[in-house]
Amino acid sequence: MFFAGCGAGLCYFNYGRDTYHSLIAILTTYFLILLVRKKTQIFLAINFVFHMSYLLLGYFYTSSNDYDILWTMPHCILVLRMIGYGFDITDGLKEESELSKDQKETALKKPPSLLELLAFSYFPSGFLVGPQFPFSRYKAFVDGQFRQHEGNVEAGIRRFGAGAFYLIVCQVGLRYLPDSYFLTPEFAQVSFVKRIYFLGFWAKFSLYKYISCWLLTEGALICIGLTYKGEDKNGQPDWSGCSNVKLKLLETGNTMEHYVQSFNVNTNQWVGQYIYKRLKFLNNRTISYGAALGFLAVWHGYHSGYYMTFLMEYMVVSTEKQITRFYTKVVLPQWGHILNNSDIYKLLYFFTLKSYNIVYMGWCLTAFVFLKYERWIVVYGAVSYYGFTVLILWAAFYHTYNHFFRSSSRKEAGEDQKLEDKSTDKLIEEKKPEDKKSE
């Protein structure tokens, strides 16, 4: 009653009468479980379609040109929670041997009561901006399984302090580089190098807006004691079970893939578990990955910026893998003994990766922040579409190289085969007189 009341009260404090939207979503899932839980496919389909349709209708009637802080924000968090909860309920109907390791940890053998579902859905430290966590974790917390472990208050205060620090950096940084600046003619007149670096640092500050929110709410969850994960390598309690951002990787990473791995971790894990892995029957990782990104884009809303952002994520991460493959299989075997022993090269390598990390973050986050096509295309134009240009040039080089390399490899293989055939023929010819003599 305490968790349900506090969470619902927090929702009403922020969104007033619009609280009824979340209540409808929770009650719908509860009654669907009562009525059609054992008809697994029908239940999952109705539950998924209802929540996504309700959310998209909410976006349609409330969206504007800006990033909207409306009832749809906590509702999109709730939608994932209800869809995942539905999968956990149906997993509880299966035999243990049919479940994966993740599904065994989250499967629910017995449907919770309505009060338990309300408390889980409205849990005050996770309702507004996440993070996602399964009902099994909430139940373990309520049952006192994490209570004997110590250090959560200290860990929570440290995480909360990190959130406050990132919030300050975000506010100061965006004061000097506000969103509106990148839509002005003044920005377009700055030198190209300054433009792309300004955009990169702006993206960092914009990213910290989300980071600070997640760190603050994670600090609250840790202090409450919900986030116990086990023991760390030193045998101490690990309270990172609901961490939504990997700060060390975020700040020290050099690629866009590092950003993906360190940013919005719980949501990515949720999509991996309930979308990507559930599409295993397609037997195609590329299609499953594309579908997962497509779901994320739709889940965010109708703005074209979301779709461009996730398209760029797919393209950039794929390109990074191609570059890594080319570097390790072509460059290092030929020049690695020289490059690895050069301090100048190591310095250039570090500077290049860090510059790429900053510059391309600006390109990738632009559409996500500016949302509307007529806004983000202005920023893209102001930086001369460098993100597209680099990707196209690399794709042309990579595929051209592969084409000629494979052609030459096939040609060499053919010539080797011809030489081998000639050698074989020669051996046969040399053996013939001996064969006749023996006869």
C-alpha cells in the first residue's frame, strides 16, 4: 500500500488527472491475465498491441515540436514494464527445460495480486524515468532477501552525488551551448573544425541531462535496497543491479558502440531480453537487431529524429565493426610491428579515437534532440553533412577493397590450382615409363 500510494501520488503531483492513463494500463494487463493468461499467444499479442497502441495514440494527441514532459513520459516506461511482465507471466506456464537462463530468473509461477501489481508498477523510485526491473526482483526485495546486506545507503549517496554533479555540468554546459545556437546563422559561419567540435561537446552536455536523471533515481533505489546484485570481486555487496549507465565506459570509451553499451543500459537489456531474443526463431541476427532498433524508435514516438538516430546507430556501429575488422586483419599484420613500437603513432591513435568519439557523438545525437526534420536537417546542413560523407566514403573504399582483394585472391587460388594440376600431370607422365617397365 505504501509503494502503490507513494508512486500514484507522485504521478498525480506531476501530471494531475492524467494519472488515469497509467491506471488503465495496469488494470488492463491485470484483467487480461485473469481472463486469457493460459492462451499464451493471444494474451501476449493483445497485451503488446494494447500498450503500444495506447502509447502511440498518446504521442499523437500530445506531441509538439519540443521534447515533451507529459504523462506519456512515465507511460512509456510503464509500457515496457507491462509488456515484460506479461512475458514473465507466460514464461511461468512453461516447463523449466523450455526456459533460458534469463527467463528462469524472471518467470512468475503465480500471478501477483492487484495490490502487488500496483505497487510494482508505481514503485516511486522507478516509475517516472525508470529503470526497468522485473517483478521477481521487486518480490525478492519485498520478501526481505536483500535486507541482510549492508552498504546500500553509502552506495546510494555516492550515486546520487554523481547525479547531482552531472546535472550541474549539464546546466552549465547547455548555458554556453544551448540547443537554439545550432539553428542560427552564426553557428554556420564558424570554421568547420569548430562547428563539429562544438556540436560534439553540446551532445555530451545534452547526454548528461539523461545521465543525471538516471543517477539520481538509481541513488534512491540503492538507498531503498532494491538493487542488490550479489558480491563483487572483493566479496562486498554489489548494489549495481539496476544501474542504467556505466559511467567509466561512458567517459573512457572511444566508439559509438561504447556509448550504446554504457547508455540506458536497463532499457537496452529489456529490449535484448524481450524483443531481440524472442525473435530467435527468425534465425537471423541482423533482422532481429534491426527489429529491436525499430521497436525502440517506435516506442520513442513519431518524430523523424528518433528514426534517424536509430538508423545512424545501426550504420555507425556496423561501420565501426568493419573498420575494426580491416584494422586487425589487414593493417596490423603488415605494419603492426612498426606501429606498436611507435610512441607518436600511439599518441595519434589516442587523439584520433577521442576526436572521433566527440565529433560523431554530436552527429548521432542531433536528430534525437531536435526531433523534427525541418530542425535537425538544418544542423546537419550547417556541418556539411559530414556524418553521411564519412560513412559513404568508407563504404565505397571497404567494398571496393573487398571486391578487388577477393578477385585477386580467387585469381591467385586459380593460378595455384593450375600449377598444382601441371605438377600432378608431370608426375603422372614421369611414372608412365616405370609402369610399363614393371609390366
